Amino acid sequence: MIPKVVVRVADPLLRLDHLLVHLREPLVPFHRHEPRRLVAHAITIQARLYGRADSNHDSQETPRMPSVTAADGPVAVTGASGYIGAHTVIALMKRGYDVRACLTDTSNPDKTEFLLALNGEHPGNVSLHQANLLEEGSYDAPFRDCSAVLHVGTPMGYGGVNNPQQVYDGAIGGVHNIIGSVKRAGTVKRLIYTSSFAAIGHPSPAGHRYTEDDWASDNRDNDANWNTSNLVEKGEVGYSMAKVECERLVTRLAEEDGRFDAISVCPCVVLGPLLSPVHELRGSWQFFLGRMLAGKPCGRGWQALWNIVDVRDVGESEALMIESDVCGNGSRYMLCATDDSGEITAMQLHEHLQALFPHIDVGGVLPEYDAMVEKYGAPYDAPRAHCDKARGELGLETHAIEDTLRTTGETMIELGLVEPKLKTA
């Protein structure tokens, strides 16, 4: 029996925040506009970012790969209303796919209206399907006749919604339910599993360059926390353990079945345009970037590097994976910085944001920063990783770090998710 958990969209939760100090003031929600206005803002944002089918960025410019095409039938996306899921839907629609967007709550306009507004904006179309990741057979109907499934949804621990044991059990149980529906459909050729850099990063010397050959389970011989016996009390690595196990599980089950390949994508710090208020989860990377625009100090990731990838690039990579004739069962792709420009400290993040938003008094590092550096040392030179494999094998073209940070801030302000602290004369 899987414990009751709340399912949120997958996020590349990087478990490098062990030294995170408490903020001097409590976290408070930002001012939000009336829901209908938020939906209107979201629709405007996605139209501006992606344009219509006759824009310069339509599907004609992206080379087709032979494994799966729009002509092969519909595709399904789990967690479709979330941050990564929504951009995956858009990437597929740009290629003309009939996308079945699976979400747990089709009655919430913040989760549905911006998705439905995509119809008519791109060659493909999207339909909504309610399904529960933790209910066996829940995806049987939306997966029927699908040529590919892109599994993005997973239980998350943001805001204390789920404890580490629930995050772990929900992820494993959810994968079993997804695979069960894939097998019963009998038409799925590709399963894309949205993992995380949390399944890659492991204890290593400063400056270590991670690749897809790295696993979070490496170098854990002396790590007492790397076990499932007491996740409730020692759950810092529970998310990482779940992602490692799920990646290996989908590969094994796909090999045993023989009718589909399972491919994993491992995003690091995901930023970029938000399309809906539900894309700002309390405690997420974009949440803390928004706090900085509100003049608050950076409360996450100050003791290591922000290794940033654009959410649009993650969605694009997932679409490329179902069409690729290079990747196969067990392939995995890190989605992280394009080059060193995307590997930045919290102080460098502040400098970028201040240059991009000169009229805003952007918050800097924590007041305790100097004392913490004196006690623990300078920010750790990790994680170092580039998405060379995705760019080389899939042909992924990535966004510049400045564009990623700018669109993150702009859309958070437009959606009313942050009240920027304007500079005074």
C-alpha cells in the first residue's frame, strides 16, 4: 500500500543544500492577482515566447528523427500542467503531435486554461486527461494508442507536502503504475523518464566534471544516510535515491518487455519562463530567484553553484528524445549548463539579475554569508556539468543564461508572483 502523497511536477531538486541556513525572516507568499487575470497573463506569456505556427521557430526548422513521429499517433505527458511538463507539451505541439496532457486536477483553471490556450498556436493539439499517478490503471485510457509517453510527474517534498518516505515510495510506485499502463497500451515505442541531476551528483572533489556515467549512488560506502531504512528522519538523500532507483527500474522493465525503450533526462537547476502561477512552488529555484527580485537575500544554493538549464531546453530535449535514432533503452541525458557561463555562484546570480533588471533593488547573499564562509569555507565548486551529450547526439540548441534569467524574472512579475523592490531615487 502506497501512503497518500500529493503529486507535484518533477523538479531537478539538487541535494547540495545541506548547509542552508535559516532566513532571518519567515518566508511569506508574494501578492497574487485574481486567478482569471493570472491565466490571461500566462496565455500572453506563452504566445510571446513561442509564437504561432508561422513564426521563425516552427517545427520545420527541427530535423525529424525516425523513431517516433507525429504520424505514429498521439503521445502522452504526465505532470503536463507543471513547469517542465508544460514546456514539454509545447515542444511536442510545435512538431505537430496530438498531445494527451495528463494531470491530477482538471478542475483547476491555473492548471488547465493556459494549456488549452495552446490549441491553435502550434501545428499540434492538446487535450486534457485526469489521472492519478498513485492509482493503478489510472493512465490506461490516456495511454491507449499512444506511440510515446513522457513521464514528468512525481511526488515532491516542497513546502512539507510529502515527507521523504512518501516522496520515495510515491516515485517508485508511480513508475510501476506508469509502466503497467504502457504495457497494457501495447503501442508505446518510447518512454521518456524525467529524472534529475539528483540521480547523478555524488560526493566528489571540488571541480569534478560530472557526466552521464556518474550516479548519485557512487562514493557512498561511508554515507550512513544512503539507505532506505530511516528516510523520515534522514531524508536528505531520499529524492536522489528514488531517482536512481526509478531510472534503473524503467530501463530494466523496458528491457524485459521488449516493446519500448526507456530513456532518462536529468535536469539540474531549471529556470526560464513560467506559464502559470502553479509553476512557482515554494522552495523551488524559481521561488528563491523571485525573492531576490523582491529585495530578499538569496536563500538557496549560496554555498555551491547554480548549474542552470532553461526549462524550454528541457522540454525540447524530451521531444528530441522520442524522435532520435541515436538513443535507445537505458540512454540518459544531463540537462544542465551549456558552458561555464551557466555555472554561477549566488553572488554572480545577483550580478546578472541586477544587470538585467537595473530598476530593481535585487537582493544579494544572506546576511550570515561572511560568517558561514568563515566557518565552512568558500562556496563549493560544484556541480560542474555541461549538456554536451544532449547537444551532440540530439542536436539540442540551448538558450543563453541571460535569456533564461530574464524570462524567469519577467514572467514571475507579469504573473504577479513577485512584487519587485524598485530602486528609489
